[in-house]
Amino acid sequence: MEVVGPRFGPDVWKPAQAGLIPQRSVPGARYPVFAARLPALLRAIGGDLVYASKPRPTSFGLGLLKRLVARRPLLLDIDDWELGFFYRSGAWGRLGRFLNLANPNGLPWTWLMERLVPLASGLTVASRFLEARFGGTLLPHVRDTELWAPGRFDAAAGRAALGAGNRRIVMFLGTARAYKGVEDLVAAVRLLGRADVVLALVGAGRRWAQGSEVIATDPIPFDDVPRYLAAADVVAVPQRATSDTVGQVPAKIFDALALARPVVSTRVSMIPEVLDGCGLVVPPGDPPALAAAIGRLLDDPALARELGARGRVRCEALYSFAAARARLFPLVERVAASGRP
């Protein structure tokens, strides 16, 4: 397997730079320059089967072209409702974005790709919302539970890397976009008002390091996530209820489940289903409720350990590589067989 596509920026996305999967890219650009680079991109796409990531012109669109010129079977994975990212801007903002024809991943081209989804040879989706909208095989985010196992990573080393001292750690992992509710989480930790608690925003960017109760790091490689996550006393995933999140299930929830870390999240998308019996779920956009749930786990270590252990069992059963193979491999074989010349 290898990853191929246009690169918009000086380098590959930082969390993926150190991965083991080979990556090849062609410099991205806006139209009409991007159209001139399509031949180079199509030549870079090899293999017996193309698996497009997201219904975007720079992925699914390239896959459709490759199938047309080389008869490659084409799978599509949808892990977000891409149009939802545009629709949050309201009617006038949406109109302005729809007129932006130069951006290869802009609203008009993304809208077109969504309507071409039925042309894929097979489809995987990451949430119930996406399953209802597009059909396909439900395949939530999964983790390598053999590699990401409790006890394999040193919590003390993670604490030292964060400089948390003896304080309890509430952790958020990932990019701090507005719909991820980081502002709600900062407010919740401040409502706790506890000198023995620190909020670690891992990967959010150091601009978030505000006051002694918040530690923030720059983006980290994906392979380093468990080294930090092992140090967390509570993992917080405070998704807001917006058009961005209606079809999204945050991948960091599955990171925490794999490492048996207790999770507090919000009632958004299928998060309550994922955390059923193994996490605490509160209303979105409610810092006091978020603070109360975090405080409950900090004050009750036995409950935190129990939820973490249940989460690990649930992850192994439903959100592991083994669980994914059972759904994905038959689909790959079927699509590969039907798509051969």
C-alpha cells in the first residue's frame, strides 16, 4: 500500500510524516494549474485497486479518472460530511464559497463529488449519519489494539514530556478547530478551579498555552500519540453540535479506548453509541456539565479505571484492526474481482 495525491503546502501533514506507509505527492495548485498536473498525478497512481479518502476532487475525482483511463477498481471512504464544513457559513457565505471555482477542493467541486458517490465500486463510511446518507459499509475508525496496549507505554515519561509535575492531567489530542469544543474544555477546567489539575492540549499548538492550568504542544507524529495519551487521567473530546460534526466520530476517542483511558465526550453523532457503558457523555456546548463529568472521574479513580477497562474491551471487539478486517477485506475482494478487465 502507498499514499498518493497532491500536496498543498511545503510538506506532508506533520502527524503522518513519520509513518511506515510510503507516500508520493505532486505539488498541488489552484485551477487552471491543477488541471495541468492531473497527468502526473494519474501516472503516480498504481496498484491493483484505488481507495479514495473522502469525496473530494483531489482524491475521489482522481480515482474516477484513473478508473476511466486504466480500469482500476475504485473504493471510496467517507469519514466526514464534507459539505457540512461549508454549510456552517450561512446562505451568503455558502454562495461566496460556491463561486470559488479555483479551489480544487472548494464547495462547487465537493458538491459535485458528493453526487458522483454512486459511481464508486464500493463504499465505506465512518458513522451512522454517513451510512444513512450514502449507504455503504459502516467502518468506524479503528486502532491496532495489539500495538496500542495498556502497559506498553510509560505514563511517567509522558508526564515528564508535558512538564505536568504531580498534577492530574485532563488531555485533549488533535487540532484545535472551533467545532472540536476546545474553548468549552478550557472553560470547564477553569470552572473546576483545582490547583492539582492541568489541561494538556496535545497537538493543538502552543498559542493555546494560557496560564498555569493549560499546557499545549505543537502537532506531533501519529506514532507518538500513545506516548502522551498514557499520561492522561481523563481524555476529553468536547465536540460541538454543528454541521461540521453531524457525521463525524472523533478518531481520538478510539485512541483513548485502545489505551484504556477514561473518556468524557458529548452527545454528538454516534459518540453515545461508541461510548455506551465505557465513557461519560454530556450535552455539547455545556462547560459546567463537562466540568462536572471530568471532576467525577478525577474524584473516583475506581470508576475511571472501570470505564477505561470497559473501553479497552469494547475497542478490541468493535474498533480493532481485527474487527475492521472482518468488514473491509471481503469488500476489497469483491470490488477487486468486479473491477478487473
